[in-house]
Amino acid sequence: MDTKITVRELEILAARFVGRKRIQHAFALFSKQQQCQLVAEQQASPTIISYTEQVLASVFGDLSAKLVLTSALQGRDMQLDDVVTIVDEASEMFDFSRGLLQGAIEHISQGIAVVDNQLRLVAWNQRYLELFSFPVGLIQVGCPIADLIRHNANQGLCGSGDSEQHVAKRIQHLQQRTPHISSRVRADGQVIEVQGNPMPSGGFVMSFSDITVFRQAEMALKESNENLEARVKKRTQQLEQLNKKLVVATQQAEAQAHSKSRFLAAVSHDLMQPLNAARLFSSSLVEVNEGQQSARLAAHITSALSAAEDLIGDLLDVSRLEAGKLEAHIVPLRVSDVLSVLQAEFGVLAQQQQLDFSVVMSEAVIVSDSKLLRRVLQNFLTNAFRYNPKGRVLLGVRRQGERLLIEVWDNGPGIPTEKQANIFDEFTRMDQTGAEHGLGLGLAIARGISRVLNHPLSFHSWPQQGTVFSLSVPRGMPSMLSLQPSPLSSTGNVLLTGLKVLCIDNEPKILVAMMTLLEQWHCEVRVAENKAQTLQLLTDGWRPDVILSDYHLAKQQTGLEILQICRSQLGLHFKGVVISADRLTENQAMIRQQGFSFLSKPIKPLKLRAILNQCLMFEK
């Protein structure tokens, strides 16, 4: 093929069929791909001619493209047959392309309408016809899109207002080639969403979607959220009200518990005062009685007073446990220090009750609070003695890994199976004929103390065979023990003759009882009811060896304050003892930190005499 044609002439020829912009874009793409510069006046190469033929073939087919280029290259005009061939082939390609487009849009679920750059309808699908009720003959190729818009506006599908204004507004969007999206709710509730997008070669593609179901779901979800928010808000308000009520109830419960604790602590002083006086008088009676009958009556009085003291003590201990006021002072100690005291205390009771009581001693070191530990074991032993008269009771220790088990065994009737689950509840008692009953607080107190000490408590019982209560205590090392002075003798046979004792109490009956008992022990006794009387005695030159003062005195005075005043007057040349029914550990610790001793009410004469014996032996 002769190729006497320039690049410019080839471009002009192709532009007549495909458009100037398209052929310029095609030539620029060719230049980039071939990495060569196309010069307008340069003779066209076979490669660019072949490329141009492919561009023309995309418009009206291979045969027509070859005819056009052959005629141009040979320098002759196309004949009528050549033009007919080109038109026929172009028509076939147009029909094929239109059929392909129609087949594609028919398979789209949305309604589709395509307009050309003259804003005339060129393609649509069946779904588009289903969404709009067009009259017969209106929908056809070449129909102005303005006619379709006007028809829909007249049907009220474009909203309220003048139909021509709706037409003008939408035609303006199409002319400006502005992408747009909108939705319209029809009178029947159907919601149609319209999207319009311009095509690169001019014209518009518009899609119409029925989004009614989606909007209904959206509204349902919105209503559900609003209902949920309302329910959450209502529930939150209810919870806030319940929380407020709970806070009020908790505060009331705490206030009641605190009030109960204050009441028990306060009333304990008034309860213990007459018991204290009665105990002192009964002890004096024992000291002076000469007949067997009088001794027996005095012993009964002392026993009854001890029982009353134990009941009040249990109530106070329960109040302290409930109020969280019971504090433990954990230190290393020998377990024998606790067992020996219990052996002496319960050995006398065992003889009186004709009960076989034995203790297996151990020199092992434990880490505990001796006073609280002794209280727990006392409660175990008290129950064993109470429900096993004339039986056998064993107190002993055995190893369990890094801990020690301190156990109390008895061969009594045991605890019924149905009551074992509640044995540590308050006011729980076993109904045993002939057994003395307390309030049923002993084991409840033991459990509470074991929790404070962090000493696990357990028990096993076999009906008609016996019971064992165990307390698991951590073991210590002998090297952990601090060097402590040996305790002074506390025997009751030492004569107290000449020992000067000052008793301070605002209750005259207590002073009379104390004086009576101490004078039986041959002490030199003075009494005072307040600070002024105490200072008067000291001013008169009398110097006591021991000062026994009640803690709670009249007019907000305390025994601790008076002892401190006495120390400023006398120095360290006397033994100061504070007596109180207040069992709060912090108060006792404060008293001991000041260098004074503490005795709890009601006063046990043996403990009092032990303190006086120590003072007398210290002087000697």
C-alpha cells in the first residue's frame, strides 16, 4: 500500500469520523506507547496508519475503515458503493452496540434511563417503565427528556409547585452535567431514589431505585433505638432510685450497728458496776467466813456472779466483732504459755465436776495473739465441760505441715448431724439435759475471733461418740521470741500487810467493796471519788504504793488523766492500774503505752491480788 500521506492529513481524515478530541487522544497514546514523537508534516509510517485503521474500525467496522484509508492513500474520492458499505457496516455496529447496552441494562434491578448530549432518550429498561406510568407512545428513542419530566411533574411525582419550574430545574442540572442524588416519597408511601451521573461523551445515565423497604427498616430501627433509649433511661432512673434507697438503707444499717456498739459499750459500764461491787463483796465474804454453810453460800454467789459476767462479756465481744473493733496483736509466743493458763483455769473446774481433763503440752513457737487465742480455746473447753459432765476432755497440739493444730477433744454425746451446719450461728445451743446453758454465743465468738486472727477453724463430731474442735495456727521459730522478764509470783498466800492502796471511783458502793476486800488482805486503803479528793490526799503527805482508778469518772474525768497527774506528783514510785468495763483494744493499748496496767470489770480478786503481790515483792 502506498503511504504518501502526512501525519497531519491522517489526523484530519480520522477526525472526520471519530471526532477531533478522540483522535488527538489516540495519537498521543500511540506516541507514548511507541516512545516516538509524531511530527505533523512527516510522512505517516505504516505503523501509525495501521493504528489509525484500528481506531476507525472501532466506529464503523474493519471493512469500512480499510475502504476509507485506501481511498485516502490512493488519492481518490470514495464511490457510492463504498459509502453504502460504510453506512451498512456502521449501522450493524450501532445495532450491535445498542443491543448490547439494552441487554446489559435489562438485567439491572434499578430503573435505568440514558439520554444523549441533546437530552434525548436513547435507552431504558423495563424496570424504568414499571416505576412510572407513562402513556402509550411517549417512551421512544429520541423523545426529549423534558417531556418525561413534565409528565411526572403533572402526576405529582416531583413534589408540590409549578410543573414547568420542576422541568426547568432538572434540565438545568442535566445541562450543567451535575451529578445528583435525591429521593421522593410518593402519595402511596413508596420511596424512589434518583441518581444521575454524566457520561464522558455527553449525556446522562439516570437510575431509579425503590428504597421503600430500606426506609421502613430505617424508621423501624430509629423507633427501636428511641424506644431502647427510653427504656434504658427509665431503667437507669429505676436503678438510680434503687441505689439511693440502698445507700440510705446501708447508712441506716451502719448507723444502727454503730449505735448498738456505742450502746453496748456505754451500758457495759453501768452493768458491770453493780456486778463488780457484788463480786468484791462476795470475795470479802469468802475471806471472813468461818462456817461450812457460809462458805458454800459464798461460793454459790461467786459462781452466779461469774456466770453473769460471762454473759455480759459475750454480748460485748459480739458487739466488738460486728463493729469491726476487735484488733489482734500478733506476736511470736510459746503455745505452752497459753496451754498452761488454760490447764490451771479448767483444772479446778475439772476437779469440781469430777471430769477427766488432760493437757498435752508443747514448747513449739506459734505466731498469734495470746489473749484472743486463749479466748477461742476457752470457748471450746467451756462447751466440752458443759455438755460432757464427768466425761473426758483433752487439750493438745499436733503438727500439720508449717502450721500447728490446737485441738479440744471430748467423748461426749456429739453434735446431731442436722445441727452441725448451724453450730457457729449466734444463739445456737445444744439441748442437753442437765447442762447449764449460756446465750449460745461462744462458738460464734470463736469463729469471729478466728477470722480476725486468720486462724482457720474446723470441727468434726460423731453422735454418741464425741467432738473435736481444731484451730490452725502458723508456726514460728524459737529465734523469733524476744527476751522477756520472768513473771513474778501471783500466789494468794503472800501477806499484803502495809501495802498502801488508793482506790478512785465515783460510785461509793464500789469504794466500800474495794476497801472491805483490801482491808481483809491487810492493806492500808484510802479512797477518792474525783481528782480534787485525790490531790487532797497527796497534799496531806500520804504516798500510795498502788493507785486503782476507774476509767469513767464523773464530770468527764477519766482515771487515766488522774494517774498522769499522780505521776507528775509522785514520779514512778507507784503502780497505776486503770479499771474499766470498756473492752476496746485501742483504749487498753493507750493505757499500757502510758506505763499503766489494765483490769477489766468486774474485777477478779485473784488477778487483783496478783498485781498487788507483784508490787509488794518489787518493794522487797
